[in-house]
Amino acid sequence: MRIEQLYRYPVKGLTAEALEEVVVEEGQTLPHDRRFALAQGDSGFDPEAPRFRPKQNFACLMANAKVALVQAGFDPRSGILALAAPGRAPLAAQATTPEGRAEIAVWLSEFLADEARGTMTFVEAPGHAFTDQVKKGVSLINMASLHALEAAIGRKLDPLRFRANIYFTGLPAWAEFDWIGSRIQAGGATLEVFKRTIRCPATQVDLATGTRDLDIPALMRQHFGHADLGVHATVVESGRIARGDAIERLP
């Protein structure tokens, strides 16, 4: 088994950023993965006392298909987040300062328009990650399982619809579900797989158009009897992971 692609998503719901390699720490996400989020005005999220909140409390593809049209790039060295979207002047602002986050919140809120609920805030909370799971971790997709879905529906899919961190090859379709409760070696890091990834309406969105064109969860239930694609894992031993690295299930 081999790692084909690595991605992080610095802003929840926004653009994937491809990586060649990364060092993951025990109990953490990939560095800068889901570091920021655009919180809806009624989210109740408090950056001073951060705790897990379901994804619909933030701008996300599940609730806001048009965020697919926002192109975002984050430079962790400078803290600058660059944003571009159709019909909007581009913005580059400091995502790590209150002033910069306020600029970003206004820009994204104006783009979302009537999809914004109350006064939206662009949030960061040191030590907190805006993941869809209570546990911090890493998400993986077996490309053979994705190809099985494509064959069933007769259509190619952009793998980034599924917003995983690690995309890998070399395992039969759906065999990754047998990993639940097991440890795997991914490059120099050890991961423990704890659950299957249940797919939500976020996967309905065509990333090129920002519109819902396929009901992926319904199609999966129709063809496979479930709506699960991919697995979630926690990092139990820190290490380096790179494209091309091997993945191995540990005894």
C-alpha cells in the first residue's frame, strides 16, 4: 500500500492544500489542518473556551455549497490567508491577528450573503482543530473504494469531494473497514483507526461549480447498503509522512 496524495485544509470548508510531506504529532491533526473556521453568528463557539461543535455551526460544504467557489491559500510562516472568489476582489489578510480575522470574516460573510446567519466571525483557538470528529486525527481514503463507487454510478469523481488527508492505493475496495481498532504504519508515523467515515451532504457538491449535482450518500446506500467512504485514525506515535510512503497494517 502506498500514499498517493496528502492534503491539509487550513480553513474548515475551504480549499485543500497539497503537501509533499508532513510531520504529525501524537494526538494531533496534520499541522494547520482545520486551524481556522468561519463561525455562524448562532454557533455559540467561544475561542476563549473552545470545544467541539458540529460542522453546521460553521461555513461548510454540507450547509453552504457556494464555499466551494472560494479559493484559499494559507502561508503558516507569515500567517497570511489569501482569498479569491467569483465577483469579489481578492483579499490577503493576517489570519493570526484580530484585525486580520475581522477583515476575513467580512469578506467571507459578504460572499455568503443570505447564507450567513447573524454576525459571522473568523475564528482560531490555539490547540483546537475544527474537525468533524471529537477526536483530533487524520482521515484516510482507499482509492479502490472510491473507484468502486465511480464504477457503480458510472461517473468519475473528484477525490477532494471527500476532503481526506491521506489518499492511498494498494488495498482492495472496502478492506480498510477491517482496520477499525487496528494500528497502521503510515511512513514514519503510527495511526490507530477508530471509525468509518460516514458521508454527509458535503459530498453532493461539485467543487468546480459550487452546486449540488449528485446525492453521494443516497447513491452509496443504494449500491452498497451504507454511506461510508474512508476511515478516521488518531496519531499514536509521531513521525514523518510523505507522498510515496508505504502503509502497513500492524499485527
